[in-house]
Amino acid sequence: MIETYRRIAPFYDGDYESLDYDADTPFYVQLARESGGPVLEMGCGTGRVLLAVARAGIRIHGMDLSPDMLRELGAKLAAEPPEVRALVTFSEGDIRTAEAPGKFALITSPFRVVQSFVSRDSQRAWLRNVRRHLRPGGALCFDVFQPNFEYLVRPCEPCVDVDRKDPASGLRIRRFVRTVPHNALQTIDCEFRWVIGEDADGEGSSCSFTLRWFTRGELENLLELEGFEIADYWGTFNRDPFCETSPEQIIRAVARG
């Protein structure tokens, strides 16, 4: 995954800004406010959510495996006011095993971070590390997508999901996406290819990765197995109850005992 995110990092902020993907940010900011902090964000990436939490006055530590994503975070943090910078620390590490300083009232893993853990052993290792970092009475919150089985029937041939103009260079950037589902394993192979300029075969970059999709029942079983009790199960970032047509699975859980 380090190599994957090395390729993603230069495009990440621009891509998701152009897609207006920001519905989760106010949700996680409000959770952070309710917790009172401090917050640990596992899989903080370039700080899209992390910086918003700090701007709300909540102390937060970010952890991520990718030095390239953290480099982007560091550059953005340097441009923030001193009062925001004072609330943020971050470290490089595998969120399944790495240690962060202290204990936390809230631990989050926004934007489907957990879906990069394909194996059950990886999922359980992550939850054990969450427990090690939670304060008594603290909570874990994370989100995964609700599987849309219409898209899991057959491979999706390359299509453009991002088409934007780079503000620095003025060049057109397109992201082509191809997916191949493996439903027996509940995984999806994804390929991103970025093309810079007007020529569809022009300069760019590419990467491939695999995501794991989850059903509600297995998430409930997984959390129970690792000693968590689900406090809330939402289907949208507006905290609507989870139902069959929900686009998201958003879980807030507390450690038992």
C-alpha cells in the first residue's frame, strides 16, 4: 500500500475536492466536539478530516502508513494558523500495530480506511490496536460503503470519474477507474490511471489496490469478537438509521469491560 499511496498522494486532494466529497467531514467534526477530545485518526492521509477537526478546536493526532500522504499533510499544516498547528501531531505507522502518544476519547478511521484490510487477521489486529489506545468510556467510529450488488455482478471497464483542471499548471487531469469484483472473497480489485493533458494516452500515473466489502452481520460479529459493543449504526453522515437503501455503514462502538 505504500507504493499505491505514493502514486495517489499528488492527486488526492485535487481529485476529491473536484468530486465534492466532503459529506463525512462535518460528521466527524461533530463527533470530535461531542467527545471533547483528544482524537486519534487512524489513516489520516493528507488531513482532509484531521485539519477540520483541529480547526474546530479539538486536539488530534493523525497516524498513517504513507510518508507521501503525510508529507502533503505537513505542507498543509504549515499553512494553518498557529492555534490550529498547536492542536495537531501526526506519525507514520501501520494502524494495526503502531503506537500513538496517550489515550484518546475518540478514535476514527474515515473514508473506508478499514476496507483496505482484506484478511480477518488484519481487521482484528486493527481493532486490538484501537482498544489499546482508547480511554475508558471512549468510542471508535469508522465508515465503510454499503455494497451495491448491481456493481458487483461484473467488471467495470475503464471510465472517467474525475475530470478537472489543475490550478497550479492549468492542465487537464482525468482519472480513469477500472474495477473487478471477486464476490467469493468479498473483494474488489481497483485500478486508477491518471492522464495529464488532452491526450488520452498521454503522461500520467497509475496504481492498483484491493478493497474488502462488508455486510452488517459480519461487522457486528467482528466487533463483538474483539470486545466492542455497537452504540450507533447509521446509514448516512446525517445520522439516519441504517436500512436496506443506505449508501454507507457508519458504526460507533465502545469497548466492553
